Amino acid sequence: QVQLVESGGGLVQAGGSSRLSCAASGTILSINKIDWYRQASGKQREWVAGITSGGTTNYEHSVEGRFTVSRDNAKNTVYLQMNSLKPEDTAVYYCGADTPLYYYWGQGTQVTVSS
């Protein structure tokens, strides 16, 4: 099994930055990819960005150039650096781990961007 714990987030002014962390534990060698998703109030969860075990990153169009996903293998942690934040980035952010048998989710962390 894989356990994921997100941290970071909080209240940020528009144009500001925030960094989210996703700490993984358990059978981490089974993880093929870590994704970041977000879910705004009243909306469906949407994929934001991801990083593969090989280090390849990809981004949803609306965040490309503003968000950066990275990882620290020594800490088993994936980060989402969010710059130039907009009010429409307000959401609960989740990390997810893709493994051969199951997809694991963290508990989520709230990011609120004030205008």
C-alpha cells in the first residue's frame, strides 16, 4: 500500500505563490507516477500536473508556465510549486499515486486565492 500526505496551501493573494508537498510512504517503489488534482467547490476533480518515476512532467494547459511539479527522491516527496496564482486556482488540491494495482489518494489540502 501507499500512503500520501499533502501539506502546504492556505490563503494566498492573487499573483502570489505557494508550494504544496506530497509525502509518500509504504510501497513507494510501485509508484509509476504522482499526479496533482484539484477540486473547486461544486465542480469535478480535475487533473493539474504529473511527474513520472522517470522524471517526466506534464501539465494541464491552464497551469502550464505557472506551476512546476518536482520531486525529492531522498525525502519521497513530490512538490507542486504554484506561481502567479489566480482566484480560479482556488480548490482542494490532492496528490494521487499511480501503481500497477491501485490508484492512491491523499487527503487533500485547501488553497484559497484571494483577489
